[in-house]
Amino acid sequence: MTASPAKSGSPPTDRGRLFVVSAPSGAGKTSLIRRLVDNDDSLSVSVSHTTRPKRADEVDGEHYHFVDRRVFDALRAAGEFLEWAQVFDNAYGTSRQAVETTLEAGRDVVLEIDWQGAGQVRERWPGAVSIFVLPPSREALMERLTGRAQDSREVIDRRFRQAVEDMSHHAEFDHTIVNDDFADAVRELARIVQAIRDGSEIPATDHSALLHELLAD
């Protein structure tokens, strides 16, 4: 997995806030973000561009902007991505202009991206707030990956190994939550967002025991 830099201008400081939510595959970040945005009229989720083939239940422009590699590379070369990353065989990127336009309109934006992209965003947008989502256990993670019923065992095993690698970057993020009970995780995510808006303190939670188990060899 590799990532490359993207060009971006200086972000506005008096507009909407930028939130970054990352997680290993199978941790449930997509469902969490959708519920968060559904419950908060001041939040918009950024729709990424990807070269990944569209799945049967996905809608172009809603889940992703699906493009071929030629189009993606042209956008990247033109500096159109705030961040981009190569994940397995597919590329993903976030439109810089779409994010800036939404923030300038006073709306907060959530980016659903991996740890590589999150690192790029932190460098280019120092005010961004990053949140990492953990699964409750290795067993739960494997069950969620297996439950998709659309990947081969080889692909599942590869995704699991990559998920463990992704989780090793948890300390790079401002906040960490655990998606064990879905409703509780949504409330915790919303609590962080609201605390940032209010400028209030967010008490740290000790996940060291869970992380030791998740990252065990």
C-alpha cells in the first residue's frame, strides 16, 4: 500500500470544520458516518473518487465517484485531490475543490479515508480533527470481513493482515473510538464532533488493553 502527496491551497480558518474518520476494513466506519450525517444537518460527507469497480448495491456519486485509472491520474496530475492513496489494487482520492466549497459555505465536512490519506490531510489542513475507529476484537473483525460474502478466502486473509497494519497507526489520530455496540459508537462519534464545535475538552479513553490484543502477532 502506497500513498503520494497531493497539492492543496491554504484552508480557510473561519469556515466549516474538517473531520477525518479512518478505520481498518471491517470496523464499520461507513455505517457510523452515514448514521452520524443522517442525524446532523450541519455535516456533509465527502464523496471520494475511486478506480475500484462499482459493487451491485452502490450508486455512482453517492457512495463514490467511480472513474477509470486514466481519469483518476489526470485529476491527480492536475492537483485536484486533497489527498489520495493506493489501497490494494485501487486508487482513492478526495476532491479538494468539493471540500473547500462545502467548508466555505459554513458546513462541516467528514472525510472517510484511510490512515495514509489522513496523514496527508493533517499536513495540508492543520485544523482537521482525526478520529480512528477500532473493532472490539480480532474475532469480530474477521467475522465482519467474512460476513461480506463477496470476497474469496485469499482476499479476506489479505484484508485482515492489512487491517492489523492499519490499526498500528492509531496513535497518529486525535481520538479513538471502539465500534462494539453500534448505537454507542454513533453517540461517541457525535460527542466528539459536538465537543470540537463547542471547544470543550474531550476526556481520553484508555484502549491499551484492546490495542494489545488487536495488534498481537
